[in-house]
Amino acid sequence: MKEDDVITLIRDMAPTVSNDVKLSIGDDGSVVEVDQKMELVTVLDAITVGTHYPPGTASDSIGHKIFAVNLSDMAAMGAQPKWAHLSLSLPKAEKSWLEGFVSGASALASKHGLTIIGGDTIKGPEMISLSIQGLVKKDRYVTRANANDGDFIYVTGHLGSAAFGLHLLKSGKNKPEQFIQDFNFPKPRVNEGIFLSDFASSMIDVSDGFKSDLLKMTKASNLGFRVNIDELPIRREMIDCIGLDESISMALSGGDDYELCFTISERTMDKFEKEWQERFETKLSKVGRIIKSSNEYKYNDQDYMVKTNNFEHF
């Protein structure tokens, strides 16, 4: 396949047309309309074979993952994703690989109303880059900063499942399937992030490991935290497979969960939890609290020593 064939395939298979798109794929740039009451949020991320996914990974998983990674960043800002620019570097353009890639990518893009409106293709080492632009109501975007002393710390979904899924793949195992699915097809919490723009004082997506990302968030606010290890959302099946200690280590240090970690004030906590339960089935866990100084981990109210070594993906 030639470059024009690749672009045509993406244009024909992926969502590329929307009422607010004035100029889409095929020119030197794309043009979209932006409401003056809204603010534009842009995120960009890249993934490459051997670093973000193992060689031999199915292309639909790769297509899904590059969009999930960026959608998770958009969710952490509380923004509605709208437009995407995709860049593909491939050693060889194979139609079957591309069809799988676009199928995985467009399924997730369509689910969240995301339109692919441009990009680039080159021959080179396998690497995929994506930039997403989205909208958020004026002054309603959420950052890593602005947590307050006494705020409660929450996290969505489960922690460590993707890291365990990768561990299974590297060990040549394909069960339990749930964990491999968690690694290959993460679920970005886009709708939850938009909802949280009305409640969260600070927020970050858990991509590099809960311990690392929580530290980034609290450092941005010049505050500390107290986390209750026994409240971390860890799948029972993982504990049964590798034991409690290793499961806690993966929950704290394993990456690729793409869940949301955020803070909620005590004043709005009850209203937030009530509306969350009415709106979402996504698991919600209150795992700790923001404190003025120091970083503390507790297990059954006792000090818990966290291992300093991070779980290594590759």
C-alpha cells in the first residue's frame, strides 16, 4: 500500500465527518469551530512496540490503546473529546494490519464522539502518535494542582490489573482473561471525567502507576497524602493468583491502568457520591485523604512500608 492508500483507508473506515469540522483530512491542516463559551484542551501521546506493548500484539488492541491513552488524559482534564490527529510510523503498510488498527481505533473514537480529521504517515520504526483536541466549559477544566488539605482521595476502577495482564502475557499465559483484556483494551473514563469537572479539586489519570501519579498530583498542590492500603481496589482474582503483597505492589506501581485519581472536598463529598452512584456503574473507591505534609501509607491503621522498586513493564 502507498501513503495515499493508507490515508484513504483511514478516511473511509474511521469517523472523519462532523458538523463542526470545516476542513478535514486531505489538506495541510484541519479547521474546526469553537464555541466562545468553551475552552479548547489539547493532549498528545505516542506509543511504540517493545515499550508500550509487546511485539505480536494484535493491531486492533494497538489502535484501541493509542486512543485510550489520549482519551484518558482528556478525561483527567474534565474535557469532552472532539477531534483527533493521527500519525503512523510503520516499517511496512500491510492492509490487514491497518484494517485491524483502524477498527480498534474507530470503535473507541466513535463511542466518545471523537472525529479523526488529519495526521501523517511515514515509513519507519513502528510508532503511533495521536493528538486529541476537546472542549470544556470556560474555567471548568481540572488540573493536577488545587487539592486542599482535608480533601478525600478517590480512584476509579481497579488498580494493578493491567500490570498483572502484562505479566501474564510475558509469562506466556492467557488466563485469567480479564487481566489481559485490562492491559490490551483499557477503558478511559471519559464520561466520568466530564462529570468530575463539577466536583474534583484536582485530578490525574493513573498511567504510570498509582503511587507515582498520586505523588505528581500532591506535589503540584504542595501537599501530602495518607493512603489506606486496605482500601485500594484490587481484583480478588489477582490476590488469589499472586498473593496479597505482590498484588499491593502491582496496584501501587504497575502502569497502564488508565483510571482516574482525584480529590473531593469534605463539603461536597456526600452530594458527589450520591450523584456518582445514580449516574455510573464504574467502581469508585475512597482510598485516602490529603494532608498538609508527609506521605503516609496505612494498613488497618498501622504504618505500611511501601517498596521503593516500581513494577517493570518491559
